[in-house]
Amino acid sequence: MLFLISGLCPLKAQKLEKVWEISDGLKTPESVLFDAERAIIYVSNINGNPTEKNGVGFISILNADGSMKEPEWVKNLNAPKGMAVYDGKLYVSDIDQLVEIDIEKGKILSRYYAPGAVFLNDVAAGTDGKVFVSDTRTAKIYLLDQGSLTLWMEGDPFESPNGLFIEEGKLFVGDKNIYEVDIKTKLVSQIISDAGGVDGLEKNNEGEFVFSNWPGRIFIHRNGKNIKLLDTTEQELNTADLDFALDQGLVLVPTFFDNRVVAYRIVD
């Protein structure tokens, strides 16, 4: 038997198997989001410097099979990153704003400014319409509720919060560790340690967390262990804000500077 001291790899190791990839029209893709209701994939394209307000960022739409549907569906954004869907609206983080887009019309409806924000990153929406957005540089989490974007939490234990995931009244926050926050009480519990700096944070069909580290690593948390599924750090291929398409059983990964979106299946 062969075991790694770090516990990152079990005897029967899981891995990722590529299903499809696309590069046409993508420019610094940071985040992907599968919209099951419409069977499409949104891709946020920074198109340049991740901190620059240059108005050249845009959202692409892919078909569920990975083919391009609309390369520049919504334009005039500033380094767009994380996304979430609620009630016919797509919410996108945009440096110090949360942008609300009407999905049917493909039009920007509102731009909500986050007071004191520097680097808004991931976005998550609850079934009650509350939308959360993380600021990785300032260790803050903001809340959009009833048309107002305000500071919700900040500081300890968060250091560089990024990936967000909502389920059953809990907000899960990916940082160097992964935390569970009770949305009503704001009670914070650490549930996964040594996560390595989480970018995308999702769950698969079995309810297991699947998460990425931006430098090029993807993990699944299974049986109490962080199991590495992919490591492209030596090739300098980034793994940014991934999504898990439950309907298809696919991990969708934007490769940032490599300008691709890659779909993988988890296999044994």
C-alpha cells in the first residue's frame, strides 16, 4: 500500500477526464456558471487586468455542449468575475460593483456599489433572493438585499475569502480553509482545513465539495480528505472559478490567462 503523508490521495485515486474544451472568443475567462433552467453556460471574461476599470470586460454564453452561443452577450464591464442567477437575473461582481443583468433581454439593469470594496470576487444567491459577494483583498462579504448592497461580515476568521456556495440557510466560504456561516446568526464554523486558497467552491451530485485553487489545482473533499483531482501548476495553467453542472455531472473550469473553458468528468 502507498499513502501520501498529506492525505491528499487515497488508495483508489480519483482524477479528471476531459470531455470538451473551447477557446474561441474567450479572453481571460475567470468564472463559469451553468444555468440549468436555460441549459447554457455563462463565462465572465476579464479581458485584461483583473483590477483595471477599463470597460472591456464581457460575458459570453456557451451552449451546454461547450459550443459558443454568444461570444459577447453583455459588454462594457470592468474585470467581471463571479456570477449567480436568481429570478431571471444574472449577478456579476465587477471590482467594486455588483452588476445586475436581465437574462432575457441581455441588458444591464443596475450597478450596486459596495462601500469600501477593492476586489469583489465570487457571488452566490440564496432561494430567498439574498445575494452575497466576497471581497478577497479586504476580507469582507457583502449582501445585496431588497435593492441595497451593504457590508455583511468582515475580518477574522476570513483572510482572503473568495469562493461562495449557499445551501439550506448556510453560506459556505472558501478561503485558506472552508467555513460554514449560519446566515441568520452569522455563527462561523471551520468545516474543511488546508484548502489551499479556494477560488471556485461547488458541490457535486453526491453533496461533496469540489473546489479549485487558482494556480492550477482542483480537489474533491471525500471521506474527510482533500483529494487532488488535477494539478496543472507546472504547466502554469490556471484553474479559476469553476462550476459543477449537476445535470451533466461535469466540472466546468475557466483557465484564466490560458483563455479556455474545459469540461471534465470525475472518474476513478
